[in-house]
Amino acid sequence: MQNALLRRVGLCLCLLLLLPVAAWAQQLGSAAALQAKFNAVQSQFDKNAFGRPLVLESSEASGQLSGDIFALVDHPFEQVSASLSKPAVWCDVLMLHLNTKYCAVRGGGAATTLAVSVGRKFDQPLSDAQRIDFVWQPATVSADYLSVRLSADKGPLSTRDYRIEFEATPLPNGKTFIHMAYAYAYGTAARMAMQGYLATIGSDKVGFSTKDKDGSGQPELVGGVRGVVERNTMRYYLAIDSYLDAPAEAQLQKRLAQWFDSTERYARQLHEVDRSDYLDMKRNEYKRLKTQ
């Protein structure tokens, strides 16, 4: 009985960690709106807990969790737009995540999907993973704006309305301002599994935002489901940043190492496995991609 519960918890966590959803925490939708958001948050870029130009926002309400990252990347908009407007590139981004076991582009045009399999934080056969087909919405691309969306209506354990949204706009200094939205909705089964995780192996996990001060007067970091969504919002942002720094196929090992090393900068929140275990697992998963 306990083992069955842990398997359900593990499955739920794999899905909730990987698969974004629901109403967007921020609805921007244009270059003008994204530029206005940049003006609103840029004062927070120089001094923050991340040590990089980044703002993270999250919320929890009525069975929905959402996370948003707004950040500068050291790449010109032309490069960001040319790369991240292609569905195959998003498989390379998603594959950096610990729980992504497989990703391939299927179909074409308006019928393009990303076939994604998610699983545990260690090597496992694809038959033990869960398959989700994300609909690729053709990217919105202009001289000063990029918008990308992925969606899936439902998943196991009462999860539904999966979404990922990415936006970008150029800045005068040759850098790019990006927004990544991560959110999901969940029902009773997923909520129970999440509560089991948070009461056991996830009880000491925290996010990045602060709430009330603890007994010693130090700021206390959020935990619970907001901590979950914040940790994985950060993982996705770091995946995008790592891909942009090493986009070539020949740079795969550099990309994998950079993603892991970047997560270790926030080890309290993001550490899950040893570096060698992560790299070995991902090498095996990429080999499997070529045989499926």
C-alpha cells in the first residue's frame, strides 16, 4: 500500500514538475506589453537573491499554480527568435530537465505536436514513463517580438490544461528580455498525491520567494506547492539559458553540464542528483532518442 502511494506520488510529481498549464499568471501578448514589463521590473535586476538579472513571481489559487520568470539573456533577439521559434529546439530545452525521458516532434504545420515522455530522476525504460502530446502553436514572430506556446488538454491523475508560454523582445544593448510562464491546474487525485509528497520526502523543500520571518528574524522561504512551481520555473529558465549558450548539436555535453552547474548555484532548492548521475542519465536518454 505504501509503495503504491509512493509510486502515485512520484508519477504526480513528474507531471507537475514538467508540465505547465492553465490561465497565465501574466498575460502580456505583445512587444509593447513586454517592454512595459521590462520597465517595471528592471530595478530589481541588480540586487536580488539570484545573482543574475531575473525576477520570479508565483501564485496559488483554486487548484491552479503559476510561475513567471522575467530575465535578461546575453544573446541578441535575432538569435533567440531564430532558435526558439522552432519546435525541435524545444525538445532540446525540455530534455535538459531531470524528468524528461523523451521528446520528439510529430506531424507538421498546424498539426505539429511534441511527443514528450516524463518519468523519474533516474534511468528507466520508456514503458515506465508517461506520454503527453503537446500541441505546438505556430510561433508569433516579428522584428521586435517572439511568442511561443505549447499546450495539452489533460494528463494523468486529474491534471489538465497544460501550457508553456515564452515571449521575447529586443533591448537596445544587444540583449534580450524574456518572459517564461509556467502554470498548471490539478484535481483531487493530483492534490492528494502532492500532499503526500509534501508531507514526506518533500517536506523540507523550499522555493525562492520569502514570506514571514522565522523565529530568529531571518526571512523564511516559501514551501508547499508554491515552492514546487518556483523550483521548476527556475529549472525551465535555466534550460532556455543553457540552450542559448550552447545550441549546436556538437555542444550537447557542454549544454548538459551547464544546466546542471547552473542549478547547483541554487542547490538548496534545486539539487536532486549527483552531477555524474545526471550526465550519465542524459547521455543514455539522448542515445535512446536516436533509436526510437
